[in-house]
Amino acid sequence: MRPLTETETRVVFEKLGRYIGENIQLLVDRPDGTYCFRLHRDRVYYLSEKLLKVAASVPRDNLVSLGTCFGKFTKTQKFRLSITALDFLAPYAKYKLWVKPGSEQSFLYGNHVLKSGLGRITEGTAQYQGVVVYSMADVPLGFGVAAKSTQECRKVDPMAIVAFHQADVGEYVRNEDTLT
């Protein structure tokens, strides 16, 4: 487990910035202590510095996982955000999208959000902006990328895609053997 390099940190923070903006600072400097990001086997983990000190006694080969996995780097060094980061992204999300109860299941099966399933969307959401997807009962379901801006969503036909699927809580069931 090692600290992120400057380029890796920039790539991770750019991805997180799409969803939570300047609130990244709130992830690192929390009232309950200082938290950090660490890289282990191409996966980025988010953990407290107290836990990091305790983990220093575990040999690197024996360490499987530590803290919360925020995502992983692909072979082309792009960062892919994991669904396990949703609990930390949801409270700080700048742009949100709510899906109707009939479309929740479709989203949880890995499909994009259509206009017919859109309950509401945060005002001022730009096209290709990262959004956190909620149910109408304000339960975070996952996250994605807005395919249309808020203004365009009002005018498109009901079968148009308004948000591209990135990750959802259904992945816990679909990919339980590969999530760490």
C-alpha cells in the first residue's frame, strides 16, 4: 500500500470533482480525523490515518483490502469509480437525479435512465456532468453521467436517455465475487 503519485492523485480528484466538486476537501479533513487515499494493487482505498498506522504491521503480500475501495485504475491509467464510494459521494453531491419508482429496478439492473423514468433533476445540471442517482424516497441508488442538460431534459421525447449508467447498488449482487 503506497500513497498516490501526483498524476494518480490528479486523475482521482478530477473524477471525484465531477460528482462532488470542491467538497473533496471535506473527504480528507473530516471532524473525526484525517483521511487519505492509498493505492494497493491498482485499487484506490480511502481510510483514516489511524487505520493506516495499524495496517503498517501487515505484510504487503498478506494485505487484501483496507478501508473503503473508491475505485481502480485501468490498464490505460484511467480511474474507474466503484459503487463502494457511493456512501461517501452521496452526502456531498452537487448534482442529483431522482428516478421514478417504476424505473428504479431498470437502473439497478444496469440500464441508463430514460426521460420517462426521470422524476426530477437538479437545476443547472450541465451535459456530461456527474450525477448521483436517487430514488424518489431519497435513497442513493448509484451514479452516472448526465446525457442531457436540465434544459434539454424538458424538451426530449420520453424514450431518450437522460443519464448514462456508471454504477449502481445492484452491483453488490451482480459482482459480489470481484468487489473488494
